[in-house]
Amino acid sequence: MTTPRSSPGSSRPGSADDVRLREALGGLPAYIPGKPAPMREGLTAYKVSSNENPYPPLKSVRKVIERAAREVNRYPDMAVTELTAAIAEAVGVETSNVATGTGSVGVLGQIIQATCDAGDEVVYAWRSFEAYPIVTALAGATSVRVGLDAEARHRLDAMLAAVTERTKVVIVCSPNNPTGPAVRERELRLFLDRVPSSVLVVFDEAYLEFVTDPDAPDAIQLWREYPNLVVLRTFSKAYGLAGLRVGYAVAHDRIAAALRQTAVPFGVNSIAQAAAVASLRDVAELKQRVDALVVERARVAAALEGQGWKLPASEANFLWFPLGPDSTDFSAACHEAGLMVRQYGDDGVRVTIGETEANDRLLEVAQQFGPR
């Protein structure tokens, strides 16, 4: 057994407490994942806390995963060549405009690492995706949070007003997680026209495939017009590959190259690469699943409205209950009914659109709890 070395000037053995960790870790917010579904005797439990796709991967994709699993003794393609080409073709850009990573949150970390030094600022709406303050703090940058409006939507004018000489990045989450509304093209275009060209704008579209609002922006078209815009997407939600962790950004050449520089080597594993390529080939079946979830979202939202609930208009695969101090009681009622939902302190509760049975049970709980 190795004996710990003594620290300089000390006769006692060293300890792990002697190791100097970054001060930023002390104030780092924790990412709180959705918990497993609660077990209830005689009751099927459902996890509707993590915005996961309730459908398993497509049959064709599962076959590809099985084949790829036979070769995990080999390193993956570090350049992610085949997937990058497939994304570029599907989106209509050049391969030099695509950067991949371990889910969209991994790519976001690459973006912040590539742009921010200690003391720089990152502006985003709040409440929004919990990873934003984490990746910002890890880079030593400062979060600038701008509150949502009364409809739980981004206030882009207020976010623009929050931009200073220290601002390096502005993140726009559309549809916004956890509240659901999507940014509209006109307001986003006006924002992009006015934000300084030196500030990188990240348009986070993790839930793009569920959007039906005709006023939602065509982010790739806007990207073609604005050199400081990056579009962020994932295979975790609509594609049902959350467990494989693969996402990507569409960025102009110089920025995309920087994101590849800050990527973890071999980060996107070989199974994830193969599964994502296969998913892009089977668009028709994927669309059927997405359409079914959108129809179910509309059914549940209409039923809740009929009960008297007034919820933000969601363009994602979840609904937001802005319950304030009643959030804990509502979460407890869902838990008792075998539903694991996602509570955000005293702000509200987010519930994923899941299996039909889970959604029906949510409606029962909501009816008994009563609108707030």
C-alpha cells in the first residue's frame, strides 16, 4: 500500500483535504435529474419527470445499436465523420458547419469553454434549462438571469438590455424548458438585428420536433443570415436516444472549428454515432411518433383547460404548472398517484407527456387537486 506523502513543511501524512480544488465548485448549482417512478402496490408507476420519449428507439435503430455493440472494444471515430455528414445533409449545411458532442448540453459546454474567460457574462432567461448556470460557472463566467414574462415566455428586449461589454454569450431556449412556450420569428429577428455582432447567440432547440406554432422561427434560415448565431439540437428527445448522449450545433466555420477544439476526444461513442445516423434515415416513422405525442399534448392541455387550469402554451413534450408555493403539495399528490414529476422549488412543476395511461392519471390528479 502506498503511504501518503507529507505536505511541505509538515511531519504528518497528507490527506485529500490538502488538495486545492477550484473555488467555483463551492457555488456551483447542482443539476437535479428526474427521479425514478415511485413504486405503488397494485399501481403501474410512471416517470414523467425527465422529458424522455416514452417510445423505445425505432426498430431499425435498435438493430443498428445491437450491431454497433459488438465493436465497443474499438475506439469510436473521433471525427464523427458519418454522423456529421448525415446531419449536414439532413439540415442542409456543410459538414464544416456541424459540431457534435455528448448531448446538446455537452455541446453547450463546448460553446461556453470556447467563448468565455473568467469574469465574462452569459445571459439567459430564468427560469430556463438548469444546465445553463452550471456550464457558465464551470468556465468561471458569470450568469445574468432575466426573468420570464407573465406567460412564461422569454423577454428578449430585457435580455438585450442585460447585454454589457462583458457579455460573451446569450442563450435563447425555444421551446423554453421547463415552461414550454416557443420564441416567435419576428421577435427573434428583431433581437438578432440589435445584439452586438461580437456576442454569440445560442438558439437551443432541444424540443424542435414538437413545435407546431406557425410563428416559430426557421432557425437554420436565420443562421444563414446572422454570423453570430449558433443553433443547438439533440437526439435525446424526439429521437428517443437520451441514454446514448449525442447532440450537435450548427455554426459558422470558425465557430464550429472552435467547438471541435473544445470537445472531449472520443466523446460521442460509437453506438451513439451509429444510432443517430440510423435515426436520421427513418424520418417517416419518427414523425409518426412525434405527431402522436403532439396530439396527446393537445388532448391533455385541452382537458386541463376544461378543468380550469391556466397553463403556458407548450410547444414541447411537457406541460408547466406555475403553482408557486403549491408546487410541493401537487408533486406529493402526483407521487401518491404513482407519477414522478419534476418540481422546481416554489416556481412550479413540469410534467412530461408520456404514456396515455400516465397522462390520464395526471388529469385525475389535477382534477382532484383543483386549478390554482
